[in-house]
Amino acid sequence: MIIGVLMLVSYLVFFLSGLANGLQNMNRESVDKWEATSIVLTEESDKSMSQSSITLDKVNDIDAKEMAVIGQINAVAGTGDQKSNVSIFGINKDEFIMPKVTEGDVFSNDNEVIASDALKEEGFEIGDELRLSSSDEVLTIVGFTDKARFNAAPVLYGDLATFQRVKFGEAAEANKESINGVVVRTDDTSAISQNDSLESIEIETFIRSLPGYTEQSLTLNFMIYFLFGISAVIVAIFLYVLTVQKISMFGVMKAQGISNGYLSRSVIAQTFLLAAIGVAVGFGLALLTGAFLPSAVPVAFDLITMLIYGLVLIVVAIMGAVFSVLTIVRIDPLKAIGG
């Protein structure tokens, strides 16, 4: 029973950790690919790239070893039969945030885009013409790249001119100097911006500010922490009941001269074995489940995190056994045998 309960609890913990990691990856995949240290946005943007608006002449106010300009807008893209929420990135293909193409070609003409392979899994193909909900422009997929989602939406990479036509429509020419931010790589993050209207934001801070990112992580992590406590209580109750049922046996053993230390170590050792077996089975079931889940379920297992959680589950199970140890220590052999 104890092994079964710990197996189920650990299975749920491992699965939730994979879900938390998968959801985090969905929000930050494209940002992690930049391998950048900071992003410069307008100060009033509240760390949101879509709310920031910078003109290209302000890029001269930024001091960094490597810089890459970027524009970003959200839209719904579809071919008629298929639709998907997307995030469109306008970039220069000669700068470091240009993604590596895994299939197809790099964009070279107007309205050509490289798409996240998440769209490929949804059925989109090279050559598909995408109509957008927010624009009359039609984009053509010319290639795919891997690990390219931003705030849970697949990314479409195009040049800055394409981004500006999608965002501004007929006013694109008047706004051809407009971008959303500047991604930078630098050793000194404190002296990037020389303009008071611009704010340099470290990449991790920028990611944590994405809508829903922190809330999702905290919710799932709190569920995992509660499960740690629940597993400790369950083990404590089971072992306490077993101990109470065997009070007379423990009394006889203590009357025979077996020390409290030996009995306590035996209970702890047995709890460790039960917990280790239950956690190991839960670990295996979680990995097996992940292998058969469809790609639409955002589960990504991190083995190091799972091993840490497994060790924590074993530790809290042993902590739950302390109540039984205290009960054994208090047993009076004469009363136990006489009872």
C-alpha cells in the first residue's frame, strides 16, 4: 500500500514537473535561441516587447558588443483549412538572432517567412500562403526552424520590411524606421543605454515578465510542494497505524534487549526502501507516459529536476516515519506485553 501510494504521488509530481518545464519552454524557446544578455525596450513599455516602440536612430544610443534589432506583433495566421496564433518577428538576417533553418530556405524576398516547426506539426508546409487576421498581407512559408515559440505562440521570422507592412499596412513607408526592441550581447549590462527613454532588461527578467509565465510556474510549483507535504502525511499515517498494530511485538523485542536505536534504524531503513521503490516506479511511469503523449501536450522532462524531486520525496517519506520512531521509543515493554 505504501509503495503504491508513493508511486502515484511521485508519478504526479514528475508529470507536473514535466508540464511546468514544457510550459516554460513554450514561452521562452525563441528567446533562449538568441543567447543574449539583455533586451532594450522603451521605459514605458512595462518590459513588454509588443508595447515598446523604438526608432532606428535610437539604436546609436545603445553601447553593446553585439546588437540585433527586432520587431514583434501577434496575429492569427491561416491557409483556409488551418489556423494558428503566431508571433511575427521582424529581423535582419545578417544579425545574430537569425535562426538556423532546419528545412527549406532563408527568406530573401518580400513577405517570405521562416516558420517554427510547431506549425509544421500542425500541418503547415513550405509554400503555404498565410493570411493574417490583422493585415491584408499574405506571407509565404519558405523554411522551418526548430525551437521557435514565443509566449506559447509559434514564431514566423521575416525581414523588417515585411514586419512593418504587416503591422502598419498602408502606413508602412512612414513607419519604416519603427522597431520594438534591440537584443544585445554585452559583458557590461549596466552601461548599455545612453538614452533616458530606453530601458535595458536582463533576459531572465524579460522572460519572467511575459504574460502568464510566472503565474503558470508558481501554480504548478505550489502543487508540487503541496504533494511533498501530502506524501509525508500519508507515509506518517500508514507507518503509525502499522506501528500501533505491532506494539506488543515491539515490546517483546525491547524486553529481549533490542535497543531503541536499532528499532528506529530498522523503521527508517524500511521506509527508505519502500519510498525508493515507489519513487523509482513513478519515475519510470512518468517517462513512459511522456513517450506516448501527443506533441500538443507541452511536457518536457528535465532529468536533473526529476532526480532532485525524487530525492525530496524519499526524504519527506523518511521524515513522515519519525512519528512511528517516537512511538516505538515511548513503548514500555511491560505494559506492551501485558496489554
